[in-house]
Amino acid sequence: MNELIVRSGGLSTTVQDSGRDGQYAIGMPPSGAMDQYSYEIANMLVGNPSGAAVLEATYLGPELEFTDARHVAVTGADCAVTINGEPAPTWRPLRVEAGDVLAATQVRRGARPYLAVSGGIDVEPYLGSRSTYMLTGIGGFRGRALTAGDRLPLGSEQAAPATGAELPEELRLDFPAVTELRFIVGLCSYRLTEDALRSFLDTEWKVTKDADRVGYRLRGGSLDFVEREQPFGAGSDPANVVDLGYPVGSVQVPGGDEPIVLLNDAVTGGGYATIGTVISADRDLIAQTRTGSKLRFTAVDVDAAVAARQERRARLGKARIALDADPR
């Protein structure tokens, strides 16, 4: 069996694909790559079909040894990549041979690099996905982050990338000083006063150290709630409501002090008011926003969210044309 040998797992590296969609009704979040744009490009670069599993790292990437010849690509966060100790470029396919060692070291900008290998990471699917959901220990490689000594099975290389393929600079990620997230106000926004909702949108929030695949906790202001008698079935916190579903990207405000953006591995429902949702196209952006960084929310409507999703698809289409990638 062709394998990828993990010499070091980095800070937190997991197997992820496009996500475990369709299981929300049973309380199963989608997991999957947090930055879907970088994930898709990584697969394009090595000739993988859409949906193939890759490695997602956080802040510090893994060190990997190859047991056969492959193509590999690193996208996403700006990090130094080496092959056998020699610097290697990102956002383009790289050829490795049996015995070669690739390392993705400390991230300089952004938060999450993505590493795709031709043939894909061929772990066993769980509920239709190879994505890791660490909170319950399912999917991916034994339901956990990678550690030294792990051996990951690889699929058969299906198509070599186009000769000289490289993603144009204008289609690569940008890492702004303040991340702007488009946000649809709704769900339980009625729990905030008008001034509090305005303050939420006007505030420049700071990402705390509690920022991972479950959610990002923010700090920067305090939000006031409309006074009321709590309904039957709700808790005593003014942020409590009768339990409801949490869309991926929704923002809850427990206590009104530190909003939390719920992400790919978050619980699917609960009893905290969610005042709106980050649009799907901008979840790629928050995935690359690191602890200590700043972000702001801009209110948009559903039509703007749909247009943003279409723009993102068009951008991926441009990348596919530039890389001469087959959209299998």
C-alpha cells in the first residue's frame, strides 16, 4: 500500500474534504475544510477530483515522508515549504519521489495551509465523508489530529497536473489587516437592542485565543439585550432562547460580552440567541483569520449573499481555466 508517513503532525493537522453534508438533522456538523477555496485549488493543482481528501494544518504544518512518486501542492496560509530541506513554492504542483520529505513550517500570514497529494488521502469514509470531526473522534485518520508515526493511505494518482501549472497571483489569497465579514442579520437579533445591534456592526472585534474549528470567540465590546420575561423552556441568561438550530457561520452572544462565530465543527443547535450568520463565501476568510487579528461585520441581504457565492464559483472557474484542470 502506498502511504504517507507522518514525521511530525505540526500543531493540529487533520484530514478534511468538502464536508459531511446532509447529516445536520441528526446533530452532525459538516466538518470539512474551513477554507473551501484553498482546499479546492489544492486539489486542482495536483489533478485530484473535487471532493478528494487533503490535509488541513493550523499555524504550524506537518513534516511528511513519501513512499512513492507523487504530485503535491500547498495552498492557503502563507507558510514556508521545503522538500528535503530546500525551499519549495506554494500554489503550484510539486513533484516528490519515494523517500522525499516535505515540511510546511511556521505560518507567516493567515492561519491554515492546505496540503493536497495526488490520489488524495484515502482514509475510510464515515457517513459519506473523510473529514475529521475531533469532538466525537470520527472520520479522518482515527478521528484525531495527526501525530508522528502515523501512516496515511493514499489513493491512485488519476491525472497528472498540467505542465507548468501555477495559480496566478490575482487568484491567490489576500490577508488584510482587518477581515471584513458579510453578515445576514436575523434569527434572534430581536434579542438585542437597536443600539446593541448597531454597536455589534460598528465594532472592530479581536479574535481571542479561543479560535478553532468549533468557533471563534471575539472580544471588543458589550451588547445589551431587550428586557423581557424569559419564555418557558429558556434559561436565565438574557442570551438564552428556547432551543433552535445553529447554521454554520451563525453568531451567538452568550452574556452579550464575547460573540462566538460557530464554524465547521460546532454543535448544530442549542439555547443561545444567534443574531445572524456570516455568509458562506466569507467563511473562507474567517478560516484564515488568526488569534489576535481583527475583524468587522457588514450587514448584507440574502441577494448579496447569493451573488457572493456566485462570484466565488466564478473565481474557482477562472482558477480551473488557468490551471487547465478537469472539473471532474
